[in-house]
Amino acid sequence: MHWKTHGERKIYTNQWVNLCLIDVEQPDGRRWEHHVVRLRHLAVAAVVNERREILMMWRHRFITDKWAWELPMGLIEEGESPEEAAAREVEEETGWRAGAMKPLIYAEPANGITDSQHYVFRADGATHIGPPTEKNESDRIEWIPLDRVRDMIDRREIVSSGSLVGVLYVLMDESIR
């Protein structure tokens, strides 16, 4: 069942988000305007060390007023590859320089309302290069043992979709090894 698009108009725009109304026609012939949030794409990095720990940040999200653990992540800049963005975000947010980034998984969270693309990478190993240059990202940066991650998810200590996709894929990958 294919929906047809007849046009699009922006109703709000800035450097991070575009809110659009899309003139769509559903398979049953009904036609209406659907709100769509167009976002810049995101790179996420799951960095795992030789002790089977994953690099995470404890941070507050003001939108939900919640504290949780997250993987390093951020918007992909103009002219930057998703892989380059993931490596840059690890360095800026944690002060660690990750090893080679390998594609882990691609995801489109909430693709019924937004076109946001999430590129998740894995790096095995990292070198500490100094304090994070992004001072407003997190309160703590820690290497979390992978065997603790499932319980953290169950306790809702890891809730962001990019982080969940990354840590769950790493756990699945580790169980196969």
C-alpha cells in the first residue's frame, strides 16, 4: 500500500529542524496534510574496550527532565561522513580517541513522523587524549561493563533510541563471538 506525495511546504525552519506539511494521498484515496519533522542525520558510536566495557556518558535531557546513560552521538555536519562524525563526537564528548569505526547498524527511529537517519558505529578500543572539549554534554564519562547493560536498560537508565540500538546490537554481537 503506497502513499502518494503531491507536495510539501515548510511551516517552520532553522539550522536543526524543519517542520513541514506534506500533501499525501492514502491508498484508499483520502488526501490530507501530514506533519513531518525533517532533522539532520545522527552518528552514534559504541566504543568497546578489551575488558568488554562500553564507553558511556551520564547526562541530563531537559526535554524529558531525565538523567540516563548514553553513547557518544551527534549531528553529522555538512561535508562530513557518518563515520567521521561518530569519531569526532567520541573525541569531543568524552576525551577518548576511538579506534577504527566500523558500521554496526542503520536505523530510522520514528519514521512515521521524521526522516532522521541514525548511523551507528562500533570501535574496538580507544586512547585517552584529555578532557572532553564539549563541556555541556555529560556529568560523568565511564566505561560500563557489558554484562551490566541489560539491567541498566531494564531500570530505564539507558533510554535514548540511538544508545539502545547501539548497546543492544553490541550485546547481540558479543553473544555470537
